Amino acid sequence: MSPSIIDQRQIQTLGQLISAGGYPDVPSLLRASLERLITFWPAQAGALIYQAPHGELLAFEYGNLDAEVANTIAEARDSFSRRTENTEPAIGYYALDDDRQLVELTIRSNNQMVGLLHLVVREGEPENTAAAHAEEDMVVLVVRALGGEADKLAMLHRAEQDLRELHLLYDVSQSLAANLDLPSLMEEIKRRAPEVIGAERISIMLVDEQQHELVLEASDLGPNETRDFRIPLDKGIAGWVATNGIGQIVNDVEQDPRWFDGISLATDYITKSMLCVPMKRGERVVGVIQILNKRSGGPFTDQDLRLMNTLASQAAVAVENAQLVRSLKEERDRLLSKEAEVRTAIARDLHDGPTQSVAAIAMNIEFIKRLLRAMPERVPQELDILSELVQKTANDIRTLLFELRPLGLETQGLLATLQQYAARFRDPNGMQVRLEAPANIPRLPIEIEGAIFIIVQEAVNNARKHAKSPEVVIYLYQEEDNLVASVRDRGKGFNVAQVEATYTSRGSLGLLNMRERAALIGGECRIRSVEGEGTTIELRVPLA
């Protein structure tokens, strides 16, 4: 081969290979370069392996590689990794059967070995001509240029990909931050999160701290599948992630001992690979996001994990905000319901008590007017009756005002107020209220004593409406560092778990209100009841 021919091929091949900008991606560049190098040598077949700067490994073959060639190439690749080498690149030769040999060239980028090129060529007489050396140098030069161009193209595409992902992540985060409706937010995350990774499906599970379970709040199960699922926090990959707060890549779920296939079987969906990340707010895990099966069929990567960790952190803030908004709305609805209930109770008490009494007083006055003309001797007796009715009405009104706001709390304290409450209590069905308390009950801040009184009052009213007990006893005492207020009856009792499970359908939140009010003052409200044996409501409030 003449030097003039080599120079012409140098110019043509280098011009084609160095113009990497004409290729859409690294695989296209490497595949085309392998074909041209085989033609340039010329060779019968060839293979190329390349490791990108971010770790991705690409391998290509061209032509017929028989078993002997394939095994030799595989052995040569065993020790390959992207690494720095300061030696000059050289051509290596492996002898094959018949008249063939395997040529090996290292693909370089700067001082790093980034790949290997193997060409199957016919073995000929060694040539020491200048043309032969020039041809060999030419191949080394081309392969070196190939490594540098591949690296530049790989880094360019990674930068473009990172930019697209960051832009999408920004759009998703803006969308999540603006959504405060929890069900709508779950659907928004379900729709947008797979776009970031390019996945087939997504499952979002929120932590139920009371039940120690993960609840499937949103899942891409299909158009007609809207079932809810619960799994224990100690089960499955999702449970492990929620418990440990560390994201996981599992590219073969069947090989992972933590894999729980209950939901996959129930939804008839085959999960092959999974990326699972915690939704963390500080150190608190509020849920997990599971990304299932890449659309490309490839594995999940560390880059995917970093992106989803970022998205999950933003989703956690959005979910917590939405939960807070929902809690506030529920609390508002409870307050409105309680206000309506109190208004109804006041109206009923006014109608059945003072209103009836005032009407009776008015009738008695008219009756006394007539008696004054017809039978004046009976007027003093009727005036005495009227006086008793007026006193009873005034007492009923004072009792009603006392129950609405016991002013004695501020001046006399909780014990004296409960004593007055028990003494004033009247029930149309004859239920009595008795207070058992020592005289040395310590005082607490007025707002705490007010909350204790309201809880006791609520417990007594519940007993009056439901217990059918002849007597309710209020116990007030100090136990170690707690003030204990207990309301006990010997009525019909109830199933606590069943009542608490049907709050929404029953429309009554008395027990829940007592517990929440107790929590607001740092206390604890315990409810014990046995059907046929009665109920005990116990409130424990720290003295310190």
C-alpha cells in the first residue's frame, strides 16, 4: 500500500470520524466507526466496547464472529475498565486458527483508556515498509480520535439530558407546590413522575402511623381499577424503604428477598424492576414512591435514583401541606358541626326550660289579674306559686349559663366549679351526678382547667344521652405528677372500637373531640367500656 493511498484514506476516514456532530448519539457514532474501520483495514469482522464518562457500557459487533473469536474477545474484555494510562497506545495481536489473527487496539480519550477495538484480519507476511507503519499509525490515530469524539458526544448528550430532566423536575415541582388538594395531588404526582424517569407505572404509598402500615393512595392500575391496598411497614421493598428512609434500585425484583408480590398479583401486573424512594420531610418519612419497569426495558440507574430522591422530597412537602390543609378543613367542619350541635342544644334547653317557664309565668300573671277582680282572697296564694316559678326559671337560666361558661373557674378553680356543676345538674330522666374529690386538688392554668371541665361535661352529657345509668360519678384526684379526672357510669356500655370505626357514618364525634381537646393541653383521654357493665372516661393531665 503506497503512502499516497494511505494519506488519502487518512484524510477521508479522519474527516468522517471526527465529525461526531453529525451523529445523533454515541451508539450511532461507534457503530458507524466500527464499520468504517473494518473497511479501512480491511478486516473480516470486528467488535468494539466503550465505557462513557458517566459509566454506561456500550458494546457493538459487525460481521461474523465465530465461537473462537467471541471467546478470545470476551477474555480480553474481562479486565477492561475505564482508567488512566500513561503509556503510548499500541496494537496487539492474537493468533487464531488457519490464516487469521485478532487485532486489538485500545480506544483512548486524553490519557484514559475508554474502550477496546478488535478486528479479525487475515494473517500475512510481516511488512516493514514505511507504508505499513504509516497504516498502523493511521489506525492508532483514528482510534484515539474516536475515543475523544465519543467522550465529547457522551458528555454533550448527558448535559442535554440533565437539562431536560431539571426542566421537567422544575415544572413538576411548581405544579406540586400549587396543588393543596390531596387526591388531586396524588394524581398529579402519578401523572408527572414517570415522565422524569421514563417508567411504565408508579405507585404512591403514604404512611399510616397509627396502624403502622403503608396505604396505596395512588396507583396506575388501569382504567377500571381503583382498589385500595395496605401492607405492613415491615413487609416488601417499599416497607424497607419507609422504615430505613433510604432509596433502593432493584433491577430484578424476583432476586430480592424483600420483594412482596401481593399487589402485583392482585392487579395482574408483572413487575420486573423497581426504583423505590422515601418521601421525607426532614427525618420523617411520610410515604414512598415506587417507579416500576422502564419503558426502554433498561435498568434503573444512580442518576434515576438521584432525580427521584429530589422529586420525592418535593412531593413530601406538597403532600404534608395538602394533609395539613385537609386536616384544617376537617377541623373546620367539626367546629361548624359542633357549633350547630351546641346551638341546637341551647335552643332545645331554652325551649324545654326557661321558655316554657316564662310562658307559664305570663299565663299566671293573667290569671292573677282576673283573680284580683273576682276572688281577691286567693291572690296571695297564687303570688307565692308565681314567685316559686320565677325563682325556678331564674335558677334554670343560671344553670344554663353556668354550663355554657362557668365563671367560677377563674376565681374558685376546677374543684369548686365541678362541685357547683354536680349540685346544679338536673336530668329529666332522674340521673344523678356525684363528685368524689379530696379538698387539696392543685390549681392549673385557667385554660387547662377550662378544657378539663368541658371534657368532663361532654362525658357526663354522653352518659345522660346513652348510658341509661341512675348515677354518674366524677372522680378528681392527683396521681403522681398527673391530675386525673374520671367520669364513670354503670350503664349499658358500648363497643369502643366499633364506635370509633364508624365516626363518619354516625356523624357524631364526641369521643374524638374529647381526645383531641385532651391532646391540645398535653393530656391523654382514655376510654374504657364493656357492654352491659358501663363506661369510664379517664383524663390524665400533667401537673408540670
